Amino acid sequence: MQYNFKSIEKKWQAYWSENSTNKVVENYKQDKFYILDMFPYPSGAGLHVGHPLGYIASDIYARFKKTKGFNVLHPMGYDSFGLPTEQYAIQTGIHPKIATDENTKRYRSQLDKLGFAYDWSREIRTSDPNYYKWTQWIFKLLFNSAYCTIQGKAVEISDVIDYFDSNGNIGASYFCDDNIEEFTASQWKLFSEEDKQRILLCYRLAFLSDTMVNWCPKLGTVLANDEVKEGRSERGGFLVEQKKMKQWSLRITAYADRLHEGLNDLDWSDSLKEMQRNWIGKSKGVTMKFNTESDDLIEVFTTRSDTLFGVSFLVLAPEHELVDRLTSDQQRNDVDTYLNSSRLKSERERQSEKKMSGVFTGGYAYHPFTGDKLEIWIADYVLASYGTGAVMAVPCGDQRDWLFANHYNIDISNIFKDVDISNSAYEGKEARIINSDFLNNLSCEDAINLSIERIVKEGIGEKRINYRLRDAVFSRQRYWGEPFPVYYLNDIPYLLDDKTFVTLPDIDKYLPTESGEPPLARAQKDDWNVFKGDRMDTNIMPGWAGSSWYFLRFMDPLNDTEFVSREKLEYWGQVDLYIGGAEHAVGHLLYSRFWTKFLYDKGLIFFEEPFKKLINQGMILGRSNFVYRIKDSNTFVTKSKKDEYETISLHVDIDFVDNDYLDLDKFKNWRNEYSDAEFILDSDGRYQCGFEIEKMSKSKYNTQTPDDLIEKYGADTLRLYEMFLGPLEQFKPWDVKGISGVHNFLKKLWRHIHDKDNNICVSVDTASELSYKSIHKTIKKVEEDIERHSFNTVVSTLMICLNELIEQECKNQSIISDFLILLFPYAPHITEEIWRELGNKESITLASFPKFNSKYLAEDQISCPVSFNGKMRFKILLPFNMDKNKIEDLVMSHEKTKKYLGSSKPQRIIIVPNKIVNIVF
RNA sequence: GCCCGGGUGGUGGAAUUGGUAGACACGUUGGACUUAAAAUCCAAUGAGCAGUAAUGUUCGUACGGGUUCAAGUCCCGUCCCGGGUACCA
């Protein structure tokens, strides 16, 4: 009998489950470590080999931290609200709850087979009413809060009321809002209750407003900006259009600056932080007011106030509020035509159009410094929703302005020294400024500073920071999500009281109503667990609502009176390590940070950032195989001969292919149409398939489930192999070719310490010096590598160590035990089995990491002199026990060294064991 | 266009601070064991040149330069691949 992974893995998985080995209990005296995976959306397709990659890494790190003495929280749950399940419900009529239950069951069994050490008693599902009632609770907090720009934090809505009672809101930008009405304190007091509510709605962090939204007709819902990729829905790939609708939004823009600044201290990858920075899009600049002929003020925003004297005209967005007043009678017709045509264009069409288009209003403005008369144009390359919706056009310094000026024959003046702008604008920042009055001869940076100073001093404008980030649309017109704890009276939204939450009502059909209302409008009065006012809110929250705070709930998932208890919150704190895919860079990861900062403001949690360290695991790509069918025939030709024919390439299931060679019988049996297929083969009688690396997908027949591989090699092998594939962060194609290598490693380990009858055979005699060297070298390297999350190199290190122990015929029990503990995080089943065979009563999960002893760590290598500088210092890598004369000889005999030293002798030699050494001459 | 990554044998990848490039594994080839297969074990394996051989020697980390006694690693320029993002003023 050899290494029987099937029975071993089954046995220990059952044991761990029966004995709740992985249950985590708060131990306030022990150091904690919180490690989290991005919880999965339980789709119908189940897991493929790409999914567990991050889970394996986190499991390894969690187990490792446990052997290092930490109390490790490593929970798992499901992000179980979402679109695909609902689409499935529409097609089949099956309630999303039932489909979700089935899918999670399947996920669970797949995860269990991999031997993960999750504490399943803490499992949460976002679609569980006991969970989402707390999501609703946070929504209520957001609704009852506003953002005070002076204090720089969220405040109670009652603070806003107090402020209005004594100050009104004239002039002050004391709170973040989207209100345009101004009123005095006395006017405020005279408003009706309804009017007050309507105004307050403009100040709440969760607010209802008419906004341009991304409407996806095919999905029948609105989408957030991060759910739209290149004008299409991220899920489904349907066209998305712009539409004005009354929607819930969250005022994330209030937090733009804190979200931007907070990135600096996070231990996240640079690329990911950069993505968030770009998404927030912070730009520092200045606003400037231009007087017009008609005595209006046009306010523009610019980051390049140094180019102030290069302005040749102004451009307004078509939606700008002054367009109508500025248009002259002669131009009225042209302007109306242009406005109509641009209104008909979707955002996408506007953006895809490369040609500049615009129209002259007939109006003029005056340059605030030169007094020059500037034409005012309208063009849709200026966006109404960014900055002030108007720009000062500097054709010599901005390519868009240059193209526009060129197209409409507007003069282009040059303010850059020694720069040719006849073919394009100069967008660099190196040139000196000329033709610019008080900015002449300054560098770009100095000119920006001086110009801002003057602009502010003369009262023409003020410093301003703009953000690209927009408020997050928070409602969806779908069914399978969190309902809002909101009812309406006279079309004004009111919250349900503190203790009341809405459970998702059952409905007969999951489609929108005939009148176009969301599916929840199908629910009759009695279908709701609570019904107040004229009507209930029939929107649901977006997919990211539940996932924006789930890491908090894991600390205390069963708490019925609080979202999480203070005590547990204080103990577990921030997530120390978060592992997941980079596709959530500007969605989930930004929203979680936003909610965390908000809850921090409310004094409910004690940290401002949710995830201290983040690792993005790279996607595992599939390797698809192709066969080549000769056109209009049922004959398939091998790869090497395909160019001799006119062929169509077809995806073929990778199960029928071994090492790119097709199993002809399996292929023929795949589908009826192939049963009498004919083949043109290679000279060796085989059919070779083509291949391509693509995303794993069912339709490409290139998915590989973990289940098949576990069946064939066992979970321990799969875990080791997924790590062995390469660096965690890297995108890599899945390829099973190498799996036999790690499987052999486990078999070798088994054989090394078992005899022919499969009995454990180790020795208690003292091992050789060499063997201690091997194991201690390995202990050191494994610890360092796991700590720096280099999970792939650990596997090699362990393989080398085992090879050495085998060669040394070392079966020393304590060395083997140490080795098992090192291997345990990667391969928990086989190590647990051997651990018990060695006579240990307790599970290996309770073992502690072996202590490394530096006395076994001498280097054997000698390298040549390595460094030379003017002071005649040399660096040399050598064993620390080598004597000085020998070193001297070594140095003196080295060819290149001789060249520099001639015959002089070293004066002093400084030796640092095992390190590079300085030799002073 | 802009911003981030990255480019190392036939393949996946090592090389942690500039210090023997190619660890470890796959694959391939040859051999042992076997009636045979599977399994296992041993050996060779970056390229070129010289040699019967041990061995010696030159080239070699996308390309071209540079710094250094020493460069896969640092600097400058070019090319290619991947990701993000875009009329954001």
C-alpha cells in the first residue's frame, strides 16, 4: 500500500468537522490575526480551479499564523444577492432563494473537499434576513446623516436642522449637498414640514434625486459607473444608455478627499492604489470668472492657470445654464440645431466621435487681465457634469482646444518659448512662458503659483479641488437584493422606525410590471411584512451593499442586538490580510472604504480603513484546445496540416485532449454530428490540436473543476500545485502538466518514512550534522517566504529539503516532525495523518512552528572579491569560519583584484559571518 | 494618448539588499527493474566551439547604450505583451 490520499483526506476532513477543530473563539489575551478572502457569489456553475487559488493562499497563511501562536480569524460566507440568480429565476420560475441554497450547498461541498480551515459557525450570507436587516440599519444611518465640510466628518441630520434654524443656508457651504435653493433662518422656520423634508433630502448621505443614470434596458435596471464597462453592462454585456431618473444615491463624493488621502498608508499594490486614485480623479486648480457682454459671469475651472494669457475663446457644455442668455439672435437657429443634435446623441456616441463639433453662440466674454474680447462657443467635448461645465480654451496648450480652434479657424496664439505649435498643442510643462504679461519667463510651476495668487487677490476666482468621482447610484429596479426600509407619504421618503426592517416579499413573477415599475411593485399590501404610508419603496439595493461591511459581521455573526459587539470589534479590529481579485478595485474596495469611514465617523468602529494589507491574486486562465474542420465537410485535419486546407477552428472539450493530442473515440462520442467524423492525421498517426490561452468559461470547454483533480491526485496535491504554478499575483494559464511533480513529492515523503507494509518507520537516533543543516535552512527560508507571501517558492524549498533528507537517509523523528509542521499549511491532510502515526495525541493544527537555530547555518560557498571603491575596500562572500590568511590568499589570487591591488597586502579584514565582508587595504 | 505592471532554456518559473544566472518542477532522451505495462530509481538536458574523455572555452536574462571590479537586478533610449483609464479642462 502506498500513499492513499483518498481515505486520508476523507478521514481527517470528517475528524476536523466533528471536533470543530477550526472553531475560533475570542481570546483576549492572545494576539489576533484577521485574514479574509473576498467571499464568492454562488453561481450555478460551481467552482473551477481558478476560484480556490486565493482561498488556498489565505488558508496556508492562516494555518501558518496559527502555528506561530496567533488567534486567527479566517471566516467564509457568500455574497448571495445578485443578478444571475434572478435571471435564472425569470427563465425558470424557481425562487432565487431556492437556487441560492442549492448553489451554496454545492460551493460548500467543493470548498470542504479542499480541506480549508474555515470556521463555518461564522458563515454569513448577504441574502439572509438576519444579515441584511443590518445592511438596512446602515442605510438608515446614512439617511439620518449629512456631511459637515468644516468638521470633515459625517454628522446627524438634526445638526443640519439646528444649523438652518439659526443660520439658514445662504452662502455657506457648511454641508455637502445638491441643493440649489437658498433660504434664511426665518424662511426656513416658515417652511411646511414637507418642504423641510424635501430640502433635507438634499443633505442626507443617502438621498433621493433626479440624476442622469446608466440605464440598461435589457436588464431593466440602472447601474453604477463601475458596473459599466465601455458603454455596456459588466454583467451580460448589454448596451447602457443615459436617462434621467429618480434614484437613491450615496454621497460618496463627500469622502472623495479622505478616500484619496487614505490610500497613502495602505499596504496595497501600487497599481491598485493608482486605479483608485484615477477613479477618484483629484485635480487641483483654480476657478475663474469671465464677464460677458450680457453682464453674466461664466465660471471656468482650470488646472493650468499658467496658460491664462493663451486663452482665445470660451467653451460651454451644451447643457450649460447660460447657453440661452448668451446666444445672439443671429446665431439662435444654429445653436438650437446643434443643441438638438447633441441631445439626441448618447454619451457613448458623443465619446466615440473623434471629430470636434460645436457652434458659436454669438456672445462674447472679456479676459479678466487683458480685457480682450473672447468668443463664447458651445461644444459637447465639454462635459456638463465635470468642473463648472465651462472651460477657457487654450489652443496652444491643450490638444482638444487646438483641434477645435483649427477646425473652426480660430486664432491660435503661442505662449511657450521655443515651441512649435503649428501642428499640435504643447501639453508639456518644460517650456518657459512668454507673451503673458506678469507671467513672462517663468517656469510652468512658478507661473501656476503666481497666477493663482493674482486671480485670488483680484477676486476673479478661487482655488478649487475637483474630483472625477460621482455619487454612487444606490437603487436597482430588480428583485433579488436588499429592500429599502423606506415608505412614502406624498412622495416624500420616510424611514421605518429603528427596530423595523423589511423582509423581501415573495412575488409571483420576477419581471418588471406592465407599467414599467420594478418587480417589487407586484407585491400586494399583504405581501409586505410591514406596510406604511402611501406605498413602500420598491427598489432594491445594489450588489455591493451587503459586501461593503461583511468583514465586520464576521467578528460577531450571530449577534441579534447589534451589528457587531464593541468588545469583539475591539479585539479583531482591521482585516490584517485581504486576498481577492483586482476586478473589485474601484467597486467593492472603494465602497467598503467609504462605509468604513462613515461608520468610523459615527463612532461605531475604531479604524478608518477596513483592509490593512491587500493581495490581488491573478486570474487563472484556461488553455483551450481547437480542432480544425475542413469547410463544408465532416473531416478534421491535424494542426500541422491545417494550412493545406480551408478550415474552421472549433473549441473542443479539453477532457478529450491529452498533451494536445486528441482522443478520437471520445471526440466521436461527444456529439452525434461527429460520430462519423473523419480525420487527417500526423505521420505518427495522432491528431494534434491547436491551443489558445483564454479566460476560463463553460462555453469554451476549457474549464477544469477542482473535483476531478482531487479525485485523481487529492486535495493536498492540488493545494501544493496551485501554489507551485507561480507567483500569486500573476495571471497564469492553467496547465495540469506539472501536477505529477508535486504529487510525486508527497508520495516520496510517504515512502521515505513508511516500510513495505505501510507501517511508519522513523528513528530516534541523533541525526547527522548535515540533516540538521538541511532542516534548519528550510525552517528559516519557509518562514521568511510565507511572511513575504511568496507561496510558490516555499514548495520548491520543501522539495529540496526532502530530497536532501532522503539522500542523507535521515529518518530522525524530530526532524521529520519539524518537516511536517512546515508542510502542514500546504498539505494539512497527509501531515495530520503522519503526525498521528508518529504517536501524537493532539491534532497537528495545534503544533507550533519549529524554532530555527542559527548554529546550523554556515555557508559553504566562497565567492570572488566583489566590490571595489576608491578607499580600497573589498566585499567578499565567504564562510564565517574561514581563517584570515586564507581570505587574504583568496583575494590576492583573484585575477581582477590583482589588476587593482598590485602587490599591496590587506591591513584589516572585517568578517561578518555568512555575509559579505569588508576588507580594508 | 496617459498611468501602472511585465519580457529569463522546449515549458511553468527561481535568483530576498547589484555578487557563481537558469534553483525546483514539467517535458524530452538514454539506462536499470519487469514476460510486458504501470509504478519506482539512476543519468543527461541554455546555445556554440574544441576534445575519445574528464574537461576547457565563447556567447547568453526583449533590443541599443551607460554606471560598476561585478548588472536579470541600477540609469537613459527603443520595441513588444498584459492591466487600468480617457474628450475630467
